[in-house]
Amino acid sequence: MDSLDKDSGFRTPAEELEHLQNELAGIRSLLREATVKLAQIERHVRRAFPDAKPTKTAPAGKPQVCNAGEDKPSLVHETALELFETLRRVAESEGGDAVEKRLSELTMADVRFLSQELGLPSGTKLSRAKLNSGISGRLNESILLSRNINVTPSRAEQWAGPSSIDSGKDAGEAD
Amino acid sequence: MAGKSPKTIATINFKGGVGKTTVTWCLGDVVSDLSSNRVLIFDLDAQMSLTQAITLNEDTGYLESKFAKWYDNSIERKKTIFDALDQFTKPSPYFDFGVGFDFIYQITDRLHFVPSVEDLYWMELEVFDRDGVKDFIRRLLGKIANSPKLPEYDYVLFDCPPSFTLLSYSVLACCDLILIPVNPDFFASKGTNLILNTLRMRIEPHPLPHIGVFMNKTKTWGGAPTNESRFYMREIERVCTQAAEKQQVQAKFFKSWIPERVGVKRAITSGGVPAELVDPFKKLWKEAVDWIA
């Protein structure tokens, strides 16, 4: 946090402490104002030094997936993402059937691992068909998120002329 | 006031519910409270979420009387953002609208606020000179920067509505950074593509500002984003990279992310940004400011 504070212009913990001491000195003058101010400062301290008090932390690590009775996956995080990129290209160029074929060539452990890496349910009770369906869904989402269809030409294109726009319908209407 | 131009950051996403208002508020709160920067926040959404949140005080359950009185006075004296726009669109050679603390509310010493009004709902119907509106925010900021009654702001943050209104047009035509919060789900992510790929043609001939996209409401496990959140982070980063290549937009997917916390919704109405979210917002701010430096 120190390096972040120095780089970003936020006060350092030492400056923060000095700031708070100044605030505390000021509130002695008026009791009513001090009560309000003190509450503000307490809040400020909690925010400026979030690590100062013990906080409940969730158990570290990723959720364990029971792979009992299965081989270990050959994929790791990086290769799983590479495989997803490959499947994405296959989905775009060859369609869903080709993706299904590629997925059927993977071991069950690898399909389960890929599902897990994509944030899909990957419990041992899930069938291969359901896992494949989830992965296909993620592929579809990925493709749709990047797809963009503009029917309106930009102003620059409008100024450049109508050559890039299909004028067949317009011609028909003009007749 | 020296008339230094503040850096301007607009939070926008055409999808509702992604956390635009909360993010705008939390950034303003953290930066003004934990640094020496002075921040001005505009609520440009006719739904008035930010304005209402500041009005409400959950600690007492009553309306915060100081702001409520100031707001009534502001409406009565025709010193709202709507009145400023109304004055700007009148056929006059001058933009005759004085800006002072009857137009800007002081939440704290370094956090100031321009509230919204419901009239903005109907603005689209009443304004005929749409092209004339595009310079409104630029001219208004110029007035604020040159007003002797007002302090020098380091940053101006805009909470934009979840649609492309005349006011958002005016903001996007002059801001330094468009900040787009997204969420780890398909529908909240889809809007990024729409904005990145179509904004240029809507803003032309104005130059497109820098665009920063980041994951808000990130689902976590053990303090790190879940695999599902990571999936959407990778996909949105892909969208940003593609848009940067194809559309020549200065779009970047930020590494900073804000975790999902139920308590953050109460940040505006009571207590400010929760302690555990201060550091994520500081990191997000640093990345945003570095991007437009």
C-alpha cells in the first residue's frame, strides 16, 4: 500500500497519522462538535488502515473439486485457456459440431478442468453432455461479446459518400 | 481562482444496475477524503439516484435537512443544472448563468456536488437545437473554472444516465476519460462492445476521450476473483483490445477490480466507502489517472 500511496498522490500512513493527530487536537475546543468529529475520525482510521484490525478472511485457495475415481487432468491453467482460444476459433470457422468433436477427444478430467477454469459448475455428478454444453455456452458468449453490427454509417462514412452502403433497396423505392 | 482546468471523468454504461452511481460516489469520496484533491461530482441522471442518496441519511432515518433546504433554495432560485441548460439553449449571444454555491453543494471541504432534477427526464423533448447542446458542459466547466466564488477543482466526475442523452453527449464530447464499469455476467458485459464500437461515430467530429473499462461487483473466493469473473475479465479485455485496433479508440481494460459487497450500496447514504473497499478504489483511481496522464 505504501508504494501505491507514494505513486498515486494519496497520503502515506505517516502523513495520514499526522493528519489524524491534527484533527484530534482541534476537537477539544467544542464538545458537541468533538463528538461528531470523533466519530468521523474513527471511521477515517478504519478506512485508512483497513489492515489495522483483525478481519474475517475467507479460507484461501480455490474450491476443491472431487476427482475421485478419475485420472488427473493433463491441462493446467495456461493450457486450458489456450485450448479455449482454439475452440473459439473452431466455433467461429467450423461451427458447433466441430467443437463437439474436439471436446469428445478430451478426457473427462480435462473437460471438467476446462469447465472449472471457465467458472462453470464442474462437480463429479455432472455428465459429460452437461459439461460440454456449458463450455459451448461460454464459447457462444465469448463470440457474441465481441460481435458488433452497425447498420448506421458513421458521419465520416456519410461524408465520404454512399459507395459503401448497399443502395439496392433505395433504388427500388425511388422507382 | 486561477482557472486551472480540472480533469474530467464520466462514468457511463448503457446497461443499468452496473454500479455507475456507486462507483462515481466512492471514487469522489475516497479521493477527496484521503488525498488533497478537490472533487466536484455532477449527477446527470434524471433518475436522481445520487441526489436522492445524498439527501437520505440512513443513520437518522430522516432527510438530511441541510441539503434538503439548500436543494429547495436552489430550485426556487432557478440554480439547477436544468436551469443552466435552459439558459444555455436560449437564443442569446451570452451564456448568462452565474455559478456559485447556490448551484454547487458542499458536502465536505473537498467534495462538492451538483445535483440532478427530475426535469431532465423531459429535456429531450424540449430542446430543439441538439447540436447546440454539445458544448453545454464544456462552457459550464469553463464558468466554474473561472468563477472567483468557487475553489479550484482537481477533478470533476459525472454520473451519467444509462442511455445516450443530450447531456451525456455533451459530457462525452469534452471529458478526458470515459469510465465504464461492467459486471461479471453476459448482459452487463455486452454493453462494452456497443459503446466502444459505436461511440466514435456518435461523437464525431469531437475526438474520442480515453476509455477505461473495469470489473465492478466482482465475485470473489478467498480474496481473488472467481473463475467466472476471470472469464468475463478476459473477454472484456479482448473487446477492448479489438476496439483499440479496429476503431482506433484509446480503450484499456483496467487490472483493478472492485469486489462485490452488499454494504457498498449504503456507502453514499451512511458512513462512506467501507474500509475493505478503500484500497480497491484507490488502485482503480490510480490506474484511471495514470491512463489520462
